[in-house]
Amino acid sequence: MNFKKKYSKVTVAMAMLHGVIIGIAAVAIVGFIIVGTNGQGKEKAGEKEVVVTDPPAPGETTPTSGPAISPEEAPLQLFAKQHGVFSSAQSAQDFISQDASLAKATILQIGGQFYVWSEVGIQEDEIEVSEYEMTFRKPFFVDASSCSNVGAGKLRSALSETELSKIKVLTTVAEGEADDEKIAEFRKNIAAVTAFTSDLRIFRIKLLAHYFHKDGCAKINF
């Protein structure tokens, strides 16, 4: 049997032209797909480069300019030796009463919780902790900028001092300094704490607790 079939020249030419047109259309479609994909990729890449910042909390503003804060007004970073945190003052007190080594420890109520601290240092390595005691270093900041209103304008200096002799100088009236009643009270408190202990780590926690709880001028933040 003969399967060959004769086609006219016109038929062959039309078939070739049809193939060329289909090929051009296919290339054009692929080109449009590639261009469209690259465009979307660039848009997504651009979206990833956008940095989103959280809006300020209600009532919070970000100053664009203003007076610089002096070192004496800036918050002071300190490190506490922490023994535990409790939900009530009674629980914290019971914890202290069960351990004779915590006789000089102090309870501070911060943010609705009661912290048991025994020492406060300026440097982190100044505070010794151990797994046996189940103690650790608690970094925190003290803002004493408003303490001048109660005569304790030198509280920050007292807390950051490293020599007991220089702290005791704060108990005397400096030359040319007015003997203000509020400042005299601050000197009296310094004298009382230094008479209680010569350990500066204990001195700091006792003095800080007084101006944090009683006078309320010192602010503690974590």
C-alpha cells in the first residue's frame, strides 16, 4: 500500500507560514510572563526593604530637640543581689525570717511585686552570686533627678561613690553651703546608714530603699 500523499506548493507554504506565526506568538507569550514575574519580584523585594517602626504609645512623644541631660540627671545603672520575688510583703518577710544570713536584706515593692535584695553594686562583678544560695544579679536603673526637691540632690553621688570616706563627707556642711533643713535630713540619713554598716553594697540598698519608699523621689526601672 502507498501511504505517500502529494501536497500542492501552496499548501506547503501555508503550513510553513502557520508554523512561523505560532512560534512567534509562543515566544511573545513567554516573554510577557517573564517580564511580569520579574516585576512582581522587584515589588516584593522593595516591600522587604521597608522598615516599620512601632508608633509611640498614647501620651508618649519623641522630642526632636531639647536641652541635653547632664550626667547628674541621667539614670544610674546598678546591680542588685536578688534572693527572690514574691507576690506579697508577708511572703517576702517570711522568706527573710527563715534565713539568718538575710538579716540585713531589704524588701522593695516594684511594679506590684516584692523583691528581696541584700546588696547593690555599681559594677556587675561587685555582686557575688551562687547557685547554692539561689541568688543572681538583677540589673536596674535609678532615676534620682527629682530628689533635690527633698534635699537629697546628692543621692546619685552617694549611690555611685566607691569610698566610704567620701560618703561620710556628705554628712558635713560644706564651706559656703547653706544648712537647709531638707539637706540636713539627707545628711542625717547618710550618717544613720553608715553607722549601721560600712559595707557600701549594703549602704546603697538601705539608702536607696529609704528614698524609694519613704520619700518616693527615687525611681527604679528595669
